[in-house]
Amino acid sequence: EHNKWKSFLGICIINILFFVLMLAYRNWHPDYTSMPIYNKLKISKASHSITPIKDSQHFMVSAFIDHRLDGTIRVISIIDRHNLQPLYCAYCTIEHDCKEAETDVWIHSDHFGFPFHVSDVICKGKHVQDATRVLISTKPSLDNETHQYLPIQNRVISETFKFNFTVCISNLFGDYNNVLQYAQTIEMYKLLGVQRVVIYNTSCGPDLEKLLKHYEREGIVEIVPWPIDTFLNPSPGWNFKEHKGDIHYYGQLTTLNECIYRHMYQSKYVLLNDIDEIIVPYKYANLPSLMKNLQDEHPNVGVFLIENHIFPKTQFEDSGRFKRPEWRNISGINIMEHIYREPARKNVFNPKKMIVNPRMVEQTSVHSSLKNFGETYHVPFDVCRIVHVRVPLQGHLTKEQLAVDKKVWDFEQELVPNVDKALESSGLLRPNS
């Protein structure tokens, strides 16, 4: 009887020791998947569109709930590909109930050789759909210092949209002051059915800044400050070997992806193109009628590729009908004067731009989607094309070798007075001048 009691006592002691050891192990190896942290964590709102991640070479840009991936938190970031390290996310509810989680870092594939590139930092925690703010950290547990957080957007799925068409213009930089072409582009887009144009602005010329402020007051333009040159040495080009720098084309790929997520539940469609490009329907009167027909014919398509066509700014139409004295002192290109289009070249890549359903795109590059949830469709040239007035790519061609394309003249009656009004409201054109 005494031996049985000793055996029972020994088993109890072993179980207690095992339990204590397991508890100690758990304390030393916490489950970061949903580990509670300071309930009263000191958090301040990030004040810029680019936020450095402490103790790293990386940056946070913006955060979104991705309902297509089981409601996970996706933080669009700029990651130094050559200095990868474990990253953690702290996500908090409106009551400051905060948890930490491990992350996956998805670096987009189209980095063009640059060391810094747009990436998705995915928080792998539980109950993230209740979070209202998030920050990325290099440490598995945060101290009680004040930390900058990102507000989490797209927390609610919307079936109705504030805008039908939003244009995402990536990256104004340098002393870009092409006022006349920009005003004509915005007014063309308004006539075509666009309700919002998003500009990521690093810097621009003084006259263009006046015009941007006018359009911002009007409500058509949303300006997102983009001080990328404060944090990195941005490249003015796309090829690392040729243009050098830390990041591709002033972070163009970051802003394009950010714009898609920013307007995922605000806009039915998003157009991705440069500031000197206009996506113009040719077979239909405007963008709503174009997309209704395209979507009816191709219901599973979420990415529509639009061909880019060059209208050389060196070739002018002969009559001079749009060489208006009112615009003589306005800086920039007058697209109405350039009606000659370069022919397509066989066996030469024609870079396309896109009209996308943002809810069907996960990652995008400049000329194509990298990851999407639907199909892709190449829109025929005669249905829709890009009017791109710029320096020629086939400069050896004479005017007679170019095609005449007067599509923008179809908008003359409304376009010209609307441009005048915008320039007047910006203080760049005197009334009745």
C-alpha cells in the first residue's frame, strides 16, 4: 500500500514538472499568430504617405483589409530586397486592444533590378477584420514607446461606388510644368466620363501646381503627396543598369498598386496611365458605353489592355486652327495641334496601359497585371486606344508616312471652352484675353 502511494506521488510530481516546463517553454516561445500586447499601446497616426519601419531599411505606405484573402491585412510597403529580415505586425482595434502577428512578405516580381521595390506585407494574425490600425515592426514585441500606425482601409465591402471611373496618374516629379496638355487631358477625361483623377505628387512646376490646386478645389483631382525623394534616391527611369537609383521611376509601381487598393471600393473601374496619355474610346462615345459593351461581351475579364499610340509633338497640323492666341503664353503641349499618329511596328513591343476592375486585381505592373482573379482582354485598336502626344519614337518618318487621327477634334466644341475656364480659374489665363 505504501509503495502504491509513493508511485502515485511520483507520477503527480512528474506531471507537475512537465506542466511547469511546458509553461516556461511557451513563455520563451510565444505564439505570435495572435499574441496580445500592450492594451494601452502608445500609437500615433502616420503623418505621411511614406513611413519608415523602425530599425530597418523598409517603409510602410498604406494598409487595407483584403476581403478576397479571408479578410487579411495587406500593408503595401517598399522593401529593400537586399536586406530582408523577419517583420511583425501589430494590429489594434478602436479600443486599442492590440495583438501581434508574424508576416509574409510578398515582393512583386517586376523590380527591374532596383534594390527597393513595392511589396505586400501580409499579417497572419487572427481576427484581423476587427482591426482599425496597424504598424509593421522588426521586433516580435513592442516597447511602450509611441509608434506610428497606418489606418486600415477597405474594412467594409461596398457594392455601390462613389465613382464609375478613376484615373491613377503615377508620379509627378522634377519641374514638370506641362500645363496646357494636362488641362486638356483632364477636360478630355471629364467629357469621357471620368469623375476622379489621382495624382501622386513629388514635385512639379509652379504653373502646374496652380492648375492642380484648381482641380483639387473642383473635386475632380485627388493629390497624394509622394515625398519619395526624402527617403530614397529615386530613379528617373525604368532600367537600373541605365538609370541607377534606389527605386524604379520615383516609386511608380508602388503608387499604381496603392491607387488600386485605395479605390477598390470607391470606383467601379480604374484607369492606369501616365499624365500625357488619354485612353480614348473610338467605337463608342465615352467610357461608360465602352465598358458596358466590353463587360457584357467579356463578363469574366477584370483587366482590359489598351494599346498605346504615339502622336509626335514635332508634327503639327497644317491649318493652324488650334494655334490659339489665348494659349500662346501657357506652358506645355497643345494636343489639338498634333493629329499625326505613328504606325504600329511589326515585331516591336507596343506597351499597353489598362482599364481594370480593381476588385479583380491583386498586384499590377505598369503594362500588365501581375496577379489577378479574372481574365485579361486585349481591346482592339479600332475600339479604344491611347492618344499619347510626346516625343516621337519613329522620328525618321515624314508627315506623309504618319496616319491622320483627328479623334480629339470631336471634342472641340466643349473641350476648348472648358480648358479656357480651367486656366482662368487657376489664374493662368486672363478672362477674354
